[in-house]
Amino acid sequence: MTNGTSVRVVAAGDHFILPSLIKAAIDDELTCSTHELTLGWPLDPFGPVAEVTEASDAEDELIEALAGAQVLVTQMGPVTERVLEACPDLKLVVVCRGGPVNVNLDAAKRHDVRVCYAPGRNAAATAEFTLGLMLAALRRIPQAHDFLARQGSWEGATYYTYEHAGLELEDLPVGLVGYGAVGSRVARVLCAFGARVMVFDPYVHGEIHGLRVASLDELLEMSHVITLHARLTAETRGLIGARELALLPRGAVVVNAARGPLLDEDALCDALASGHLSAAALDTYVQEPLPPTSPLHALADRVVLTPHLGGASRAVAEKAARIAAAEVARWARGEPLAHCLT
């Protein structure tokens, strides 16, 4: 499409996917001019910016950096109508994440800008983190740590009494809602633990690890633990509410490291407070950052809460940079793009 040496790239990274990682990955693929820009995430939370979501509030900085640039590589840069209108030289946006929610795709099409993304970059990391959350909730690891390390108390030994002892994964019925890149990895590891794995995913066909269940209700009725791995769509928003939680056996555990709005948090808190659920482990929330007023904070003895860390591994940042750099190189050589939406 163009001579690589004439390509100007803006690497609008952040404190996770460093601009220097993006530049180094591009340098391995292509000789070009790369300008580095550091956005504030995760030290500054993302949020809605104009008409896009999950972006850094940095339209002005991005417009200034993109002057004369043909390519933008970013994770949190807000690619809004305003940014696209102000940057007529821009031809390619590569988003270093599993979906370009920070890009106005309709506006990109109107401005003839190709948009690529980095699928699967954090599947392994999120799957591992999910298992960590599950074990932490089942065995009360954070609560025991808090008693001993923070309070200097041996009171956590209470979790060795039969009444308060946790559950083990071996022979435990665990239900997975969704069997994509993350869910399938979680299923394989759970099978290695000896768990009785069950899966509900109407969009996945073929062989799976575990027992395929025909309906969500059936899965919930049989599962002592459920873990969510569905994409957030209009159909799945609020997928697990009060009715669904009531179908779980008493003492069940809920794990969500996918998307917060899949789960009705108020209904979850009610189920925990009533004792119907014994524990929950959450990495994602309806509102992020989780507000200090959230009723989840009052349930600290029954919940494990982490600030959306499922994909936070160095390997994820490095992998995302490499995937993005490969797309930039394909575009510069005039080759078909591997992960393109526009």
C-alpha cells in the first residue's frame, strides 16, 4: 500500500501496553517513523469519551500527536468522530485489545479508516486469573490472609471447622457460561483438577471439555460454582439475575472475570446476604471503578473483589504489541489484514 519508510505511526500506549513495547514490536516488522505517546490508563480510569466507551479522556492529546500520521496503534485512545475529522491523514487504527470499543466504527468507515484489533491477547491470562478467583473464593484465602497478615489474628483457623470449611474442585460440579477463548481454557484446567465441568454456550458446536448442557437453567440447577465467560451484548446484559441465582443450589459460588453487566450486582448482594450463595469472586463490575457506596463492600467476608486485573500480565502487553505491529506491517506492504472490522 505504501513505502514503509514513509509511514508515520503514533504509538499511543499507556502504563500497561507501553509505547516503547509498541515501537519495539513495529521496529521488528517495519522501518518507519514512530511517535510515542503515553496515555494515563490504568492510573487514570477509562470511561465514556464522547460517543465511544472504555477510553482515556485524551482527544486533544491524540489529535495533536496524529498530525500527519497515517497509523495509530493504541489500547485506550479515544478514536471519536472529532478525532477522525481532525486527522485526515489517518488510514489505519490498530487497537491492542480484544474489541475496538474505543473506536467509532461508523465514523471510521465514513473517513475510510481501517480498524483492526488483537483477539485472544489475554485469553490465557484471564483464564488463569479466573481459576485464582475461584480457588480464593472456595477456600476463603483472602479472608484468612486478612485475619493473619493484617490483624495478626489466628481467627482464620475457623475455616478449618466443618461448618466454615471451603469446597475443593475435585468432583465439584462447575458450570461455565460461555466457551470461547477464555472459557475453553478454564474448562481444560478444571478437568485437570478433577472437577465435573458443564458448559452452556448455544453458539459453540463440536467437541468440548466437559458436559454440554442444553439450557442455562439446567446448568444453574446442577452447578455448585458458576463462572461467566460470555461476551457482553444486548442479549447477555443482565443474563444472571435474581431468578437465575435462585436456581443455584444453596451455598453455591459465583465467579465473574468477564464483563460486569452480565451479572445483576444487587441480586447477587441479596443472594449473598441471605446465605443462598456462600461466596462470589468478581473482577469486573457494572460501574468501574467500583463505587465506595457499592453494597459489595459490606460483604467482604463473602466476596473476593479485584480491580479488573484478569488480563494484567506482562505477556499480554507484549503479545498485544506484537499482534498490532504485524497488522501495521501487513497494511504497509499492501497485504490482507488479519483482524480487520472496517
